[in-house]
Amino acid sequence: MKNIRPYKGQVLLKPKEKEKITDFGLILSSVEEKKPEFATVVSVGEGVGCKEIKPGADVLFNKHVPYRVEVDGQKFLLIDWREIQAIIIEE
């Protein structure tokens, strides 16, 4: 299996399945072009300026921002850490 290591402030994400109501209780808009996306952080490059962005964290981001990558049949997203809009915290 190949490994992907993000470079300089980039974050590697694993996209989550789309749902109308998320596990976190958020209701997503029905307007597709403005709908945010949820993903799980897989790895973090050096230079990420937020300690909360770490492997395993669930995050919210704009779907038009990331670079889409496929490795060994698995889909990933690469995104600059500053483009992450929120970190989902379960209480």
C-alpha cells in the first residue's frame, strides 16, 4: 500500500458519506453547490497552525476547496489547514 504524507500545512482527509442529518445532529442544506462536506483527518503536514487538527478529528470544510486524490482505490482529499471551517467535537 502506498502512503501519502501531506506537505507544508496541508491536511489529508478521508471523506465521510453524505447524509441529510449528520451523526452530530446538523441538518445540511439541500442546495448542493453550497453544501459543506465532512471528513476525518488522516494525517497532517508540518506547519499546520492548529493543535486540534490531528489524525482522527472530524472536520467541516467547503466542498470546492480540496484537491481530490485516489490511492490504491481509496479516495482522499488534500486541503490547506486554513480552509477547514470547523472541528466537530462530540460531547
